[in-house]
Amino acid sequence: MRTSKSTFNITFYLRKDKMKKNSFTPIFCRVTIAGEAVSFNIHKDIRAEIWDMENHKAMGSSREAREVNQILDACRTILHNKYRDIFEKDNFVTAEKLKNSYLGISTDNTMLLELFRDLIKDIEALVGINKTKATLQKYKVTYTRLSEFMKFKYNISDINVKEIKYQFISDFEVYLRTQANCSPNTTAKFIQFFKRVILIAQNNGWMQHNPFANYKIHFKKVDRGYLTDQELDIIKNKEFDIERLEKVRDIFVFACYTGLAYVDTFKLTYDNIKIGIDDKLWIMTRRAKTDTIVNVPLLNIPLAIIEKYRGQQKDDKVLPTLSNQKMNSYLKEIADLCGIEKRLSFHLARHTFASTTTLAKGVSIEAVSKMLGHTNIKTTQIYARITENMISNEMSKLTL
């Protein structure tokens, strides 16, 4: 792929391995564009002894030589015309595309962004069923990034999925890290969503090769933040003059003691509060993100918050949640007022539940994984912290 006309060369040669008994040999054409070469039979034979290997044409002025050279000239003219037509239409030409055009081979016109738009429509229809608005938004942003990348790098508005090679992915990664200023993990996420579209194209037979065959998506291990017991106590005990900050604080603290993600906290209703196996109240719901079962015993602090807001919401909802964006904005205010230097976000509550509320108090990682609704314990290990208190408690058991 090139944003301007690339090195384009046409060469004719004989396939002597296909020479016939009468010494007539088929003429092949080799087309090279930007280092990519393809060859094909032009379906014209010539006696090997009158072929000029240096000038790639027939020697002499015999009728046979003139006829062959006229065919070669016509072939060359047709290829140049088709190159120009393809370039004007798509702004880039590949050797394979030019060969197919010359031979009249029909190719599927499955375009990447077209396919992506169809996928987004399918996800939109599934929002509220087994997809979330957050997932839909991630696909939409990935689509935008791909569109911007192709215009920036190749000056094209779309690309046939058959023409996506390893280099396309590599160039996209570089674009995300530089022009789009994305972090390593955000870049990896965008490429993951892009890969899912490629998988759809492969599964439908629209592309035979796998451009991701030798490409590895790299995620950088991140030490996710969490609140210590002391920091959580400061936030819990802070008196706020502004009602909205008090509500946001309460909802955040609720999540710190239940591990619920924002969307699951937002959707929580009294139908999800049930008597558990121990005859105490539990949250029993399903994660919106993965549809996995989540059962969490309710501790005294989240129980008190439920009672504080009981009956104040519509649609039988438990808590007076705001949009995730507003919640995170107000949490920054709360952090400032509480003297917390860490960057507060709603998701930090989930990390705090995993690290401070449970694992640091001796709850097994298996139980924590179940309460978080993880399908793989490795996911829980990302949240887990080995705190100094845990090390101290474990070492105190030794009598060496």
C-alpha cells in the first residue's frame, strides 16, 4: 500500500520448464509493484530460439516475431491502463489486484470499515441483552481510530480485507502510539477489537490468510491503584456540605465493600437483595459485562447505605447513581477534599474490594474471584495485592 504511485515494473519471460515438444514455450508476465511480484501466463507461445532474453521480446522481423511483440505491447498497455484505473479509484495498487483485474478474476469486495459498520449495528441491537453500551462505545472508537489511521497513513477511506497484511497491523500500532498518543494497553485493546473484525472476515471465507499469524498483542502489566484502610476510613468519615458529594461518596464506599462494577451498581434493584445460604442478606445478580453470576454477602457498611437510600429511587433501584462520567468527576472533588492524592475513579472501588476489603483480610483469592464474577482467576490476580500487613500476618505465624 502506498499513498502515491509506487515502483511499477512489467517484465516478460519464458517458462522453459513448460516447453512443449515442438520447442514452443509459453510467455509469462511478471508484474512488480513496490517490491511485491506476481506472475501469470499471457497464453501466447513462442519458439525459444527467437526469444531475446535481454530485451524480453521476440527477435527479428518475422511475422511470428511481429505478432508476439504486438501482443506484448498490447498486454503492457492494458496493464498500465488498469493500474491507472485502480489507482484513481482506490489510491493504491497491489500486484495481486492488478493481475486479477487483467485476468478478469472476480474478487470479493468485502471492505474493512463496511464490515465494521455491520458489526456495530449488530452490537447496537444486542445492547441490554448480552452487550453493554460500554462495549458498543469501544467498537465505535476503534472504528474511528481505524478510519483516521487509513486516511493518515494511506490516504484511503477503506480497504478490502484481502489486502490487509501484517504491515497494516504494525502501521496501525505505530499510529496509535504516536499520532493518537495511546498508552500501550489502550493500543492493545484497539488492536484486539480490530482483530475480532478480521476473525469475522476469515470465518466467512472473505479472506484466506491471517494477518495476525505472526503478530502478538502485548499488554503491559499495570499496578492498579487501590485505597488503604486508612484512606477508605478518611473518605467514609468525611462530612460533606454538598449533597451530591455525599451521595457519590456513599455509592463509592458501597462498591468498595461489594466489588460491584459501575454498571452493576447502577442496575442494582431490590430484587437482587436476597437471603443467602447463611440466612443473611446477599447481593445476587449477574455481571452486565460477562453475564456471569455474582453472589456477594452484604457487610454492615453497605447494608447501612442501602437503608439510607431505601425507597428514594425509581424503578425499584437501590442506589441514587449518576452517570459514570459524573461519578468520576465528583470523585476527583472528593479526593481533593479528603486529601487523597490517588486518582479516584469508580473502578478504583472494585480494586479496593479485591485488595483491601477481602484479600488483605485473609479471604481466599478463589472466593474473591467468585464474588467479582471473574471467569478466570488470572483476572483476579491482576487486582490482588500482597500488602505489607498481609506479609506481616503471614510471617507472624512462623516460629523459626
